[in-house]
Amino acid sequence: MAAQRAVVKTETQTSAGGAAFRKVGKQLQVALVSVGQPPRWQLPKGLVDKGETPEQAAVREVREESGIVARMDQLIDTVEYWYQSKQGAERIRYHKFVHFFLMWYESGDLADHDHEVNESRWFPATEAISLLAFRSERSIVEKALELVN
């Protein structure tokens, strides 16, 4: 008798985030957040709440995770990937879409980030690319720099 394969539930998730930039002198800097254990640097992002647009979610997530208020500019790109997680005893397969937006610093303090974040810090944009944990996010910052220049 053939073994039965477990049925894995599949769900779609939509998140949004931002590459929030500021100019200091001639240097372009981007805000990154450190999360997890071991810590990893990434762009601020999170789930789009019910009734919220991706743009609204990106502004909210940048504010919550990095501590700053940033003005929306334009969509950089949408990243798509799959991952699995457990909800109780049930395994769920997620098809994830993350909308990343180009944003500009307006106000706020990086020390005012939420409890999910280890640290929030400004980095020179070119240095940030090498620090980001995910290839897709390195590509987002590279594309943002092309849009800015």
C-alpha cells in the first residue's frame, strides 16, 4: 500500500515595505533593520492589514520597524517567493508577495523602532547592499538607486 502524502494547505500572503532614503551631504543613506537571532539586516516590511493598501502598509511598517516617518515615492518592485510554516500541528505553504516602495525620510528617530526589531540604523546605500541578508532585497536597493540616479 502506497503511503499517503499529507495535504499541505496553501495560502497567499501580501506584505509591503520600503527602502527609505535620506541624503546627508552628498551621501545617500538607507534605513535598515536588524531582526531575529542570529541578527540579520533587512528592509522594513510587514503584512498588509485588511482594508489597507500596500502603500499604506509600507508607510506604517517603515514607521513601526525603523522608527521614522517616510514619504512615499514610487513602487520599486514586487518580490515573490514561497515558504512553509506551522500553525499548531498544521503545515501551511505560503505564496508570498512583497511590494517594496522607494521612500524618503521626513522625520523621526531610528531609536524609536518597535520591539520586534533588534536595531535600526542608517547605512550608506552602497554599503547597505552588501549587508542585506536576502538577495531579493539587495536587488531592491540596487533598483532604487537606479531610480534615484
